[in-house]
Amino acid sequence: MRRTSLPCLALLLLIACSPETAMNQELASAESDVAQGGRGLAKLNPSPRKAYELVLRLHNPPGSFAVVEGVAQYDVSNEAQCGYIEPATGAPARITSQEPVTLRRVTDNEYRGTVYLDRMLDEDYYGRGVCHWAFSGAGAMLKATGADGETRFLSFIEADPFVKGQSETRHYPQGDYPRVADLPDYGATGQKDASRFRPELQDTLFSATLTADEVQP
């Protein structure tokens, strides 16, 4: 029995440790991580250099915000050449990552945090070539106390105006704070143009403005 079982055991070990099996296991783990909000196979650049200071300014807020969170988004620009191919469709999967940005309070209505354009590491993740990351933009999320069901006030500035030092302002009805009764956990994206709100709401708006300043080395 020992002589016949050892070759079988060796064969099983070879199958379990084959490069293809290991890659499939790694992909499955990565897909599960992405589904839970992780970055999957993507890696952070250990020495980012291109730093900008993300600035969030509030005007006429309806109250205080206990939760003020920032995020920077990055997308692979050449996923067709380097990305994971979905077996069912034969198409490359989109590769993206959202990395948290700590926003510190400077004044009651101003918050700042550091964003790195080169936060992600260019690397060959799927054995098809080096994936090249590009910064897509940065955003912020505000909640009154952080309790379940409260409105999430969302804002975002894309990469081009961000690096040019331009600003992005979104307007929101004060009545959506701290929550909308019929829409728990409402994601309020607001409007760029305040005149798009009904006339009776236009005098009861507040705004969030995002801009950025390049950090000099």
C-alpha cells in the first residue's frame, strides 16, 4: 500500500503546486478581495513622489460632519494588453483601485489631505505584460455622525482639473442633512449648477468644493 500511495501523493502535490493551479488560486483570491472593496493583485508604489494636497472647502453647511473621508481613484490605462482575460467573454477585465486619503480638519469648513499621482505600482500582474496605472481623480464623502441610514454627501474632481489647480463645486439641499427619511443611506451627488434646483430650494443650499495644490519637493 505504501509503494502505490506514494506516487499518487506525489502526483497530487505536483498538480496542487503547478503554476497554472497557483495562478488560478491567486486570481480567485484577488477577485474575492476586489468584491469586498480591496485592490486585488494591485500593489502600492513604495516610493511615490508626485504629491498633491487635496483641499475640501464647505460653504454654508447645515451642521457638523463627524465623517469626512477622502479617496483617490486609479485605473490601468492598458488593460487590453496586460489585464486578466475573462474566460466567459474573452475580454480583459477593468482594473481599478480606490485608495483612501486621510482628510485632516484645518478649520471648521476646510479639510486637507495628500494625494499621490503615482500611488500605484506598474507591474506585470497577469503574465501578459506590465500594467500602467493612471490617476483618475479624487473625491470626498461626508456624513453627519456616521450612523446607519444617514445621507452620504459625495463629491469628485477628475484628474485633469485636479492637476491644473482648478476646482469642482457641488451644491446640495440642506434638507438632505442628516438623512432623507424615505431614502436611507442616500448617496447625494448634488449639482454643479445651483440653478438646476427648484427656486424654493436655491436659498437653502450648501456646497462642497474640491481643488488641489501641487506639493513642491
